Amino acid sequence: MASLLVLLQLAVAAFVSATSTTFSVPNILTPHNEFSPPFRVTPRNLGFSVASVSNEGYLHDDSINSSYTLTSGFQGYPTFCSIQDRSFWFAGPVQIQDAQQQTVASTSSSVAMALDFSHPSSIRELSPRPESSWPVIPLTPAEQFVSATYNQTYQFDATAHCSLINDTSALQFWDAWSYNSGLYNCFHTGGSFLVIYTLDPATNKLTVSRPAPVYQKEAIQYPYGSFSTLTVQGMTYLYAWDVYFPPSDDLGGEEDTGGNHRDIHVAVAPTSTIEDKSTWKYYDNRTGTFSSTEPLPTTRRSSAAIIILNDFSTEFANTFLSASIFYSEYHDAYLLVYAPIYPPGIYVRYAPTPLGPWSSPGTKIMDPTQFGYNVVRYALASPIFFQTDGNGGQSLLLTLSSDYQTQAFKVNFS
Ligand SMILES: *[C@@H]1O[C@H](CO)[C@@H](O)[C@H](O)[C@H]1NC(C)=O
Ligand SMILES: *[C@@H]1O[C@H](CO)[C@@H](O)[C@H](O)[C@H]1NC(C)=O
Ligand SMILES: *[C@@H]1O[C@H](CO)[C@@H](O)[C@H](O)[C@H]1NC(C)=O
Ligand SMILES: *[C@@H]1O[C@H](CO)[C@@H](O)[C@H](O)[C@H]1NC(C)=O
């Protein structure tokens, strides 16, 4: 209880500046030891035969009986981030409800901590507690200006897990949405931007910074890094979706706002200069070359894609909203875990390098319908959580989101 009081006092004292936030985190340790792979590996254990799948339940904080109830229309499901011996869950707008479903606290972006690896759905909310409602992602001066002037607020969401860039820092791309409370509608004014988390283990402080608070504008530019990020030997790979409009466009949504995510493209930057976008290079899979010229999504560039997700026979089944790319020590391979929205299924592909070549089609490793899912909106995978079970990657932490709630699953490969 004493530590909780300390936490709350520190939370209230959280320091917010234009583009960075620093706050204290409680001393809840979840040690993991991430292996740093070479660029090219020799894949093994690739049968992907699954020994067991366990349902770990909805993410919840027993101390306040929280539920993640997200504002309708936003996508900010919890994303996982392990730095040294702390494991965080970053999420978009979160509302805490009491037993009568009354909202008692909410934030525009939030953070919780994983309590221990044996119970991955047990979390401790840090920011959206009734006593301490504060956002994790700081507003830029321009966003503060809009918020103050036009009766609007900003909300943020991330759709991919963070990835480590060195021992003490991780990065993640977030999307910004502006929300007009008066007219009760919301619209996307921003796009995606870079966030860097740095944990100082000596002082128990986590700093969240937006070093380049510049948007990759939605539909005008590709959201590099929003699909997934990966750092290997000093280079950071920033994966993005391309949007494919099927010939009979009955599922693709309106032009330049929707479409079926299907082709995966990648930009690469030296990790040390990731904040300087002029150092990013864009990969063309057809020629195997990098270019400094940023491709723009005016036409489908499928020949430049490193992966095309087309496993299934219908456009509807080939519709994806989220996926994860990471290195699995157990498989000695880079894995892509992905899930069509409908019919639900979790699939994996693999590659010897972050650029590919990627195996095709995917191998099904889980059937969410066995756990009552008719639709899976977001499915994210991480090999980090269960490192104690063996080599990282023998067990995956899967989070499935639907109906504004998130359930954790553990998939064990044999
Ligand atoms: C949370 O819910 C459980 C079961 O409904 C209840 O026993 C417990 O007292 C609640 N805890 C708090 C802090 O409200
Ligand atoms: C890790 O990366 C961060 C962000 O780029 C940087 O500020 C920090 O100095 C790096 N730390 C080490 C130990 O390289
Ligand atoms: C601002 O928000 C208030 C409360 O929701 C609403 O009554 C008012 O009409 C809004 N003003 C504008 C200009 O949207
Ligand atoms: C990417 O290039 C590699 C090497 O040429 C090739 O094997 C692979 O099929 C290409 N991927 C796609 C999606 O076209």
C-alpha cells in the first residue's frame, strides 16, 4: 500500500512538457533477456506445430477492477513493451468503469504495467486511475493550440508493439486523431509519429518523447513503422502497409481513407539517426535496392512489397488490420504473425532476414473461433513475455482485440 501511495503522489507530479513526459514507475519487475540476432539467420524449428494454447483472460487490474473500454471509433488497443526488467502496456484512450459501468476515469493515451509473466493478463494501471488521470503521449504545441481553441481534444493510438532499439530505449509509432467534443464526431487530422521510451533503471523513471513531432500524413504518406518495427545490428526496419483497392471495391472503403491492407513495405534507418527522416531509405523488393526517395501511396506498388498477404481466396478474407514482425530465438527466424479479420485465424510466416524472402502462404497456429471469436479486429504477438519458458519465441504472447476489449493468450510451440 505504501508503494501505491508513492506511485500516486509521483503520478500527480508527472512532468509534462511540449514533447516529452517523464514519470516514475513502480518497482514491479518482469525480467527478460532479449537476444540480439545477426542480420541473416538460418531458420530452424519451422514446423510451427503447436503444443498448447491457453486463454489467459481479459487484461484487468484487480486492484481497481478496471476494464479497457475504448471510445467508439478509436483503435487504441493495448500494445506491449518490455524494456530491461519492466513490461508496459501502452494503449490509446482508456476508460475505467466501476461495477455499474459508470466511467470513473479516462485518458487520451495510457500505460499499465505487467505484474508477472505467469499471469500475463494481470496488469496495474498507471495513468488512467481515478486518482491520476494523465496522458502518456504528450501534446505538441500545435496540438495544444488546437485543443485550446476549437473545443477539440486529441486522442492517440498505436497498433503495433514497441521494439527495443538499445538496452534502455524502445520505439513505437502512434497515430493522432483530433476529436471534436461539441459536434460529437471525430476526424483524422494527423497521421503517425515516432515515440521513444527510455527507462532509467537507477531512478525508476520512464521518459516518453516525441523527438520528431512531425506526422507521416495519413493517406498522403505511408505510415512507416505503424505496422511493425525491428532493430537488428544498429539498423531499424520500419514496416508499413500499402492499401490495396480490389477491382470491385465493395469492401475497400472510401478512396484514400480505407482499403484492404495487404502489401507490406519497409524503410530502413540507422538506429542512431532514426529521428532524422532524411536518413531513412526505402526498400524496393523487386530490384533489391534502397532509395532515398520516399514512395507515395498514389498507386499500388506491389512489386516493391516484401510481403503480399494473399493467402485466401476472397478479398474479404484477405483483409488485415494488424500484424507483428519480430525475431524468434527458438525458430532462429524472423516471424510475421497476422490475422485476417474474418474468418478469424492466426497465421505465421518466416524469413532469414528482416527483408525476407518471406515464406508463403502462412501456417495457421491458432483458431480464435475456439475461444468464441467470430471476428478479430486486432491480433498482436510478442515472443518476449515468456522468456522463462525456454528460448524466446517457443511461447508467444498473443493479444486478440474485439468489442473494445483485449484478451491474452499463450501459444506454445512444441
Ligand atoms: C473487484 O471485484 C471483485 C469481484 O467482483 C470484488 O471481490 C473486489 O472487492 C473488487 N475490488 C475492488 C477494489 O473493488
Ligand atoms: C539508446 O537510444 C536512445 C534514443 O535514441 C539514446 O538517447 C540513448 O543514448 C541510447 N542509449 C545507449 C546506451 O546507447
Ligand atoms: C463545444 O463543446 C460544448 C460541450 O460539448 C458544446 O456545447 C459546444 O457547442 C461546442 N462548441 C463548438 C464550437 O463546437
Ligand atoms: C521479394 O524478393 C525476393 C527475392 O527476389 C523474392 O523471392 C520474393 O518473392 C519477393 N517478394 C514478393 C512479395 O514479391
